[in-house]
Amino acid sequence: MSRAEGAAATLRLVAPAERVEKVGRRLPRTEFGGGSARSAMLNAALSHTVKPFISVWARVPLLPWPYFLVDYAGLALKPVDGTTFERMDLPQCKAEVTRTPSVEDRVVVYLHGGAFVVGGRFLHRQLVSRIAEATRASVIAVEYRQLPDHPVADSVADGLDAYRYVLDSGVPASQVVTT
């Protein structure tokens, strides 16, 4: 008996196919309405802006694309009230410390998404301020070096530099979260 056949036999022992079909007929079908009007508008906007841009970029990725411009879209997003931002220097890059009024003695070292290509301190400020508020922690958002000018190993090294900075400043490792 193959592994797949064994798995199928085990599944049949748990729930015979006839019973699964019978139960499936009795359960009402769940349909998702597609979310709120706000999510529908966001989907429409992204489908007409970001999606076409990404499809062109995927066909000709070596063109000199202005990746840095994406970061400035974040300036339109409002952070949590009372949030402060403080610039700091790491050995090979900069970072920004985000604090909200509810901050305690915890620290989050945050490396933003963006496939190591796009994003930066402005694009993720609102999200970082929400993370700071929800976790009651200071958040160090690392402005790590990105492709195509730097390899991914440099991005990882920048994240490690931020983590070492936090530990060297006296924060115990048990109070540090990396994302």
C-alpha cells in the first residue's frame, strides 16, 4: 500500500465518504460577501494601480524603477495619536524608534515587508505605531539596505545590528521581540 493510499484509508476510517457527503448536503453553504465597502474600494484602487505596475515590473525587473517612491505613500497614513518617532544610526543603516504613550520596557525590532526591494520608514509608520500601541513596546523600525543595490545578507545583517543594539543598551533578551 502506498503512502497516499494509507492516508486515504486512514481518512476513511475517521469519516466514511458517504457520511461526509450526507453531512455536506445538510450544512448551509457559506458565502462571503466580499468584505466592506472600504475593502472593495481598496481592492479596486490596487487593481488599477499596484497590480498593473507589478505585472510590468515582473516582465522587465532590471529597469531603473523608482522603488523609493513607494515609501512616500505612507505619509498619507495617520499613526496612533501621541506617537513619537526618533531617528537613530546603526552601523550600516538608519532606524527609527517609535513610541506611543503606553510604552513600557519592551522592545520590538521590526523589519518591514517589501521583498527586500520596496518600503521604508514612511510606508510602515502607521502599522509600526499600531504595533507599538498594541504591544506597549518601543519599536525599532530598521531601514535595512535593500535590493538591487545590496544583497539580502546585508538586510539580515542590519536586522542583527538592531537586535545587538537593543541588547547592548541593557534590555534583556526576554523583553525583545523581532519581526
